[in-house]
Amino acid sequence: MSHGPTGHDPLEEYLQNLTRRRFFGSMASTLTGGIGASALSSLVADGAIAAAPGIGNLLQSLPHHAPKAKRIIYMHMEGGPSQIDMFDHKPGLRERFDADLPDSIRMGQRITTMTSGQDRLPVAPSMFSFKRYDNNQDGVQISELMPHTAAMSKDICFIHSMHTQSINHEPGITFFQTGQEQPGRPSFGSWMSYGLGAETEDLPAFVVMISQGFGNTQALSARFWGSGFLPSEHQGCQLRSGRDAVLHLRDPDGVSREDRRRMLDLASEINQAEYERSGDEAALARIAQAEMAYRMQMSVPELTDISGESKETLEMYGSEVHTPGSFAANCLRARRLAERGVRFIQLYQRGWDQHNNLPGEIRQQCNAVDQAQAALLQDLKQRGMLDDTLVLWAGEFGRTVYSQGTLTTENYGRDHHPRCFTVWLAGGGIKPGITYGKTDDYSYNILENPVSVHDLHATMLHQMGIEHTKLTRKHQGRDFRLTDVGGTVVHDILT
């Protein structure tokens, strides 16, 4: 007999669902009005059922081991930040200005169509000065573009040997978010919501915020924070910068909160009846999402109101903290979300795709993020939250040592470079104040300790108490996971 989507005999699965229906049905009939659905939703939010696909198949074995981190804040620099101009100092390149990239370094690597037609690949040293920071035990060198982040380097682990298989933005971003280049897989945050649930009943487990950068921006698809084949309640909830942080959250004029409660109770009864009739998990997802939206009507306005923040805190994030949608404002929101129990917080900063005029655009980009991201680390640390908050800063790939287009002493651009680039981690059981991995003199190839995207995901899942090979969901006849068929925990960077 063929097996169903959970891997069980279809008859066995039907009987299990029938038992669940009896349980939830009796609970709903025992309690009055719509309280049954509310109580069920509270169970979901409290984590007792939050790890379930819909309501069935509880992942009660998670976490697999004692976690070092309770939550993740992931800052994605969309477009591919230039590691050579910020974190991977290569002073010897100044003597090789405008020299051709040696074939022994390139080794026939595929390059994009944007530079494949160039007659030459001229070496473009960074025009920015670097400084050694001995508060980082490895003496990391960071460019003048990131002074605030450099001041926090004692708390940061810099990975210089990150690499990916993607050379173009869309598959590159998809790979970093979902562990696969092709669309359709669940995002990192969705896996966290599915596996661990939420710590709060008033906000989603997975929240997304976007800020616009400077220069060339790439498309930002909602599927980057989508739930893929996981139940839809695990997709990311986007907080917007306008009057309504979440669209359609407000009640229409003339509808009271009591009216809304009665409407939700009726809708929950209809969806519960549909689930009992068909066993469709989407009906249960609609109940959970509607109940979450109802609670968010109270929690989101309080979250977005920063009037209670101290003057010192606001000044720490910089003047842009008062500008809705800025990276600074989103970093402050990230801290407020973290202290309210949100499991996975994703920040996107657009505009890092600097194929030309890199010096001018990267100055603006770094000015937009440097103080704010350093303030986020400092804010978490002084509140005692950095120890159990895992922070990641990454792009989908790095930039080339050679210039795309015309190279001058005052201007250059850089193409996509997946073979090596820098990301950094902080908090959540990551060794502070270290560097890991090493690249060659051209920041082109990895010499020591390569780290793949799947390795990074496996390591972060490990810190959240999850064995990455065991967090799976059966789909189309086989078990899928965030790390696909790869991934090794990088124990050298863990405390």
C-alpha cells in the first residue's frame, strides 16, 4: 500500500486524524463560545503545539539538545557586499593596481556575463584604509567604513572563508534563505517556526523587515520568507514602515473589537468543521493565523511605539532611528521583537550590488548600517540578551578583486564573487572576538577552513538546539531539510 505525505499508512493516518478531531472537538464543545479556538491557538503560541505541521504530528523531540540561543536576528545585505573593502584586508594589492588577475588565481572560474566580455580583469585594490583592532583577540583588521562595528569586534566572529555555489542574485539569495537555489523550499525562519514554535502568543514566530539602500537594488521576493511546503502559518510576517505596520490588521470603521471576536469565533467554527470533514491542515492554519492577527491588533501598535525608549538608547542607534523603514529603525525594532519573544527576526538591507561607482555607494551603505548594527549588538549585550541571541550578518556572495568596467585611482566597480567572502556572527554561543578562515592575497580563493551555506545553517541550527539532519518534513515522497544533503557544524567557532 502506498504511503501518504507523512510516511504512514493512509488508513493509520486517517485514524490518527480522527482521534485528533475528537480531542479538539470535545475541547471546543466543553468551553463556551469561541474560547475553544482561542485556547487551541494559545497552545500553538505557547509552543506546546507550535512545532506541529498544522496541528498534527507534534515535533515533541525538539530541541534535540540544550540550546545556546533562543532566537536569531539575521541581517541580510542584499546584493553582495564587498569583503575586500570592509573586512578582508589585502594590503599587498596596492602594488598590483591595474595588473591583470593572474590565471593561476582565477583557475578558469566561471564569471558573469557582465565581465566575461572585458578584454582584461584589472586588479582593483581597496581605496579605503584599514585599522587593526586588538580588542578582537585575533587582531582583526576592519576598514574605515565600519568604525562602529569595529568597536564591537571583541564580540564578533568574522568568517572570511564563506563560499556559495551561486553566482547570480536570485539563486544566491534563495540559497542563503532556503538552502536550495530553486524556489519552493521553506525559508530559514519558517523552519525555526515549524521546529521550535514561538515564545510569545502575541506576535508571530518569524518577522521580516526591509530597508532600502543606495544604488542598484535587486528584486526582493516574498518567497524569500515563505513557508514553502510547510504549513502557511510558518511563513514570515512582514512589518512595514508606513501607518499600518501589518496590512489589513486594523478593523474597518464601525467594527468593534467585540464584533471582530464574534466574527473570528464563527470563522473558527467553520474552519474546524471543514478540517473534521476533509482533514485539510490549511483549515487549521487559517484558525491559527486569524487568532494571531487578532492578538497582533494589540501587540503591534505597542511594538512600533518607541516613545518609551530612553534618549541614550535612541542616540546609540543614530538619528535615522526616527525615520520609519530605515535600517536603524528596523534594528531597534529587532531588539524590541527579540525581547518580546519572537523566534526569528530577518532584516533586509537592499542596495549592495555595486558594479560601478563602488566607492561612493558603499560609503552610503555603510553609513546606513554601521552605527545601527553595532548599536543592536551593544543594546542586546547591555540588556543581557546577546548571550542567547544569535546574530548573523551576511550577503548572498562577495565581490571580485578585479574591476568591472573602467578602473581609476578614484573609482571602480566589482562583479559577483561566490568563491570567498566574509560574514560575521555574534552572541548565541559563538566564540567572541575571533576570525575564522583565510583567503589568498587576492581575496579570491579560500586557503583555510572553508564554510559553506549548509555548514552555516547547520551551525546556527545546532546553537538553537537542533540536529540539522533531524529537522525534516516529508514532501513529494522524501524527507526535506534546510541543509538539504549537506552541512557540517563548525565547532571551532563555538564556545
